[in-house]
Amino acid sequence: MNKRHLLSTIALGAVAAVALAGCSGSAGGGKADAKHITIGVFNGWPEGEAASYVWKEALEAKGYSVDLEYADAGPVFAGLAKGDYDVALDGWLPVTHKSYFDKYGSKITDLGAWNKDAKLTVAVNKDAKIDSLDQLAAASDDFGGKLIGIEPGAGLTEITQKKVIPEYGLDKMDFVTSSTPAMLAELKKAIDAKKDIAVTLWRPHWAYDAFPIKDLKDPKGALGAAESIHTVTRKGFDADHAEVNAWLKKFTMKSDLLFSLENKMYNNGGKKVTDYGPVVKDWMKDNKEFADSLTS
């Protein structure tokens, strides 16, 4: 190779290196990576996971490549602030994640609520004779004198012990705690046997689609007000992914749809699901009008 060819090769290599550098970006993408989206998914938060899978399917149908990356809520918010993630779909306001919105507010963007019915509940079988928590104590015998809870260390359990039980005089009922799967098993057993049952629960949850249940009214507000679930992006996402940002900004999902999606993913008639992608794809085919509205 003569000197001229050598210099040409070096120059072309430098140009290629610059081009490659321009194409590389953070995990959050950027203008040069306009067809790649990274969604941060909170560990153990099924509503956010379900919504994330819906958007993965919707965006990939439009030619985007989408990665779902799992972490706890705190690291996801921190990652959004650093640009490591593009989007997260599970920011709860005004209470649960307020501290993260306050801490990272200048480095993240709140696109608004996609569901406004997130709350802690006490649920009973739909044909129970009571409709309110202030009726439960007097009817405790109908429910076997038990209120079935979830994990002992859960926030819902703490609120039930410190607020719900004393404010509604439920101290004579046996508050049984063990785990969420155990509570759901007791719920199914009672429903199948056509017996009354009272459980601590929360919205959104697939149980509302799987079982004929209703929430007891909470006139004293012991369980707190409903929260909203928000879509959150990194700063600059709107400029780098204007089309997707516009779609996400108008995204809303009614609770009955969310319940049915979660039921398909996490219950599925009692069959264990190891790959949510095909399940979500089938659900979207069954709910085509909603699926089409996401990117229209």
C-alpha cells in the first residue's frame, strides 16, 4: 500500500469512527437512535409491567425496537434522570412516588396519568349482604370472623392494622396475614364454595377480572384516596422521539381493560405464563380498538 492509499485509508477510518460515535448513545437512545426505546419496569409492580408489554408490542408493530429493563422503583427514577431509560409507566401520585418526583423533577417529565383508579381496598364477594366497611364488624360471623390479608410487611397490611381495624371496630375479627398468593387462593376457594369472604386488595389487580367481587365503601377514608398512575420520560425524550412522545402523552387505559390484561398475563386460567409477549399480543388482538388507538 503506497503512502497516498495509506492516508486515504486513515482518513476514511476517522470518518467512520466519527459516524459510529454519532450513532452511539445512552441506553435511553437519542436522535441518532430514533427507532430504539428503553422502558424501565419496576420489579413487582404488575400494572406497570402489563402496560410496558402493551407498549412494547404497539411500538414494535410500528418499526421500533423496544427493550424492557427491570429494576426497583428508585433506580428506575434515577435512571430516567440520567438518561439510562427513556420511559417508565408506573409513577404513582400524589403519595406513593412523590419523593422521587420531587427529587428528580427537573430531570424527568411527567406526561400525565393513564389510570386514575389506583387504590388500596377491602373487597368481598359481589353477592355479600354488606357494601361498606362500617357494616363489616356487625356482619363478621358471615365472613367466618376473618379478614384475609397479604404479606405481614406490606404497606397495605400496616394501614389495615393501624387505620382500618381500629377505625371500623374490626378488632374482634381475626386478621390473617401470610402472602398474596395465599390470600388469592382463599378468595378462589370461598368464591367456588359460594361463601362470604373479605380480603385486603388493591386496584389495579387481575382478581377484579377473575372473580365476582366488589370493594367495600370506605366512608372514613382509612385506606386513603385513589392515586393516579403516570407515564414518565427522561428530559429530551420529546425532542428525540416526538412521535412516540405524542402517543404516550394521550395514553389512557380504563381499569376494566387493565384488569383483563393482568388476568391474561398473571392468571391465565391457572396456567403459568413464562413468556408474556405472545399472551399480550393475543390480548391486543382481542382488544383491537384499544390497541389501534395507542398509535393513531
